[in-house]
Amino acid sequence: MRASVFSLVPITKDDIRHIAALARLELDPEELEQLAADLAQILCYVEQINLVNTDNIIPRNRFVETENVFRED
């Protein structure tokens, strides 16, 4: 089992402030607190997805075979 970066590095309010500044968002303290909790939860879900064994899964760029539907002319 591989270690996850998300569980090793906690999300801080400074991280949220930095992300908000990059997105040009102004957040009040309540929004900052809620966003930190939401982002931590999202990263926990990503961590769970990263734990799924995909060794025998073939990478694909499309899941439905397509064909050219344009006419020859």
C-alpha cells in the first residue's frame, strides 16, 4: 500500500487563504473555516480513490467506439 500525500500534509487556513488569493476570492472567517473542512473532505475522497488497485486496468482515452459520421462529399 502506498502512502498518500494528503494524509501526511494537513490543510491549513494559510493554504486556503493562498488558494483563495490565486482564485481572487475574498473569504470571511466562516467561509475560510468551511472551505478548509470541505477541501480536507475532498482530499480524503481522492485518497480513497488512490488506494484502489488499478494494476490490471488498461488506460483508455475513450469508452465508446466512435466513427466518422460525415458523408464522403
